[in-house]
Amino acid sequence: DRAQSSSDISSISLYPKALITLKEESILKTINIIYNMGNQIVLDGWENIFDQGLDEDRRKWQIRYEDTCDMLKCAYGVLNKKQEGKNPTTEYYCLISYFKWTPVGLLILAVEENKSSDSFAAVDAYLVNHSPEILVFVTHPGIQNSGHILIEHAVNKSLQLGGGGVLHASPTGGSIRAYANMGFINIAES
């Protein structure tokens, strides 16, 4: 039903991991990517595909489109604040996924440089308190099941940064299920 997205993106449903590449980008380049990704989603007609009425399936696509736009705006705001000099003790890492050189997803990790450490904390508690946090995680609404690739890269980045491969996220609403499906656990419940 969603082959209208982009002529190249529609073919990704065969095996998304085979055609997606990942790259860490600068904050400035990521701001530009966010702007272009949002514009491309609109140019591809995602905001107008629902004029025929909303059955259950189309309602789900509408929600994906709206969530993507909201998260792109959030990402833009987060990175603009960093560019303005806010959050000077937090390091940001921008992970971008590309399909045939077209950005289709992004994940922004934050690592606080001056977190206090308790030398007597258990290893698990230390990793939970010193691991990167996912600030923003968004994929193109026409791409399904590609978020796992960004999460895998984020886990590797956590390992590289000394976070033991542990990631934090504060999902809300419908994204809670998506995070759980990618292997996240609610530490408040464990």
C-alpha cells in the first residue's frame, strides 16, 4: 500500500538491512539532513495520501507520518540548542542511516561528560548511570524494520564509549512497544 513513498525506498521491503548503510555525522550536517529529510517526506506526498478516507491501515500510516514529522522537529530542536551552546557538558553523537545515499533514519545519542560516579556502585548500576542516552530516534515512515540497524550501531557506540553496550531511552506513547520489540527493558519493572 505504501509504494508511493519514493521509487527507490519502496523496494527496500525485500530485505532492508542489505541496502542500508550507516554513518556518524556532525551536528551541523545532521541539522541539514533533518531539514532535507522532512522536506523529502513532504515532496514524496506523505502528507496527502490520506485524503481518500482513513480505514484502519491508512490510519496507522497517518500516525507513522505524523510521528516522524514530530520526531524530526524534536531532533532539529535538540541539535539547534547544542549549536547555541546549551548543554556544554553533554556530547552528542548523530547516527544516520542511508538507503542508496538518501537519509532514511537518525538516532541522536547523548553522553554526559561530568556524571558523578560512585566507586562502590555495582557494575550494573554503574553502566546504567554512565551509558549513552537515546535523545531522538526516527525513521522514514516508508521504511519498516530498519530501526534495528540504528540501534545495533548505537550499542556498538556505547561499547566504544565505555558504556558496556548499554543504552538509555525514555520512550513515550506508542514508541514504548517499538523499543521493547528491539530488546529494551523497562528497568523500573525489573
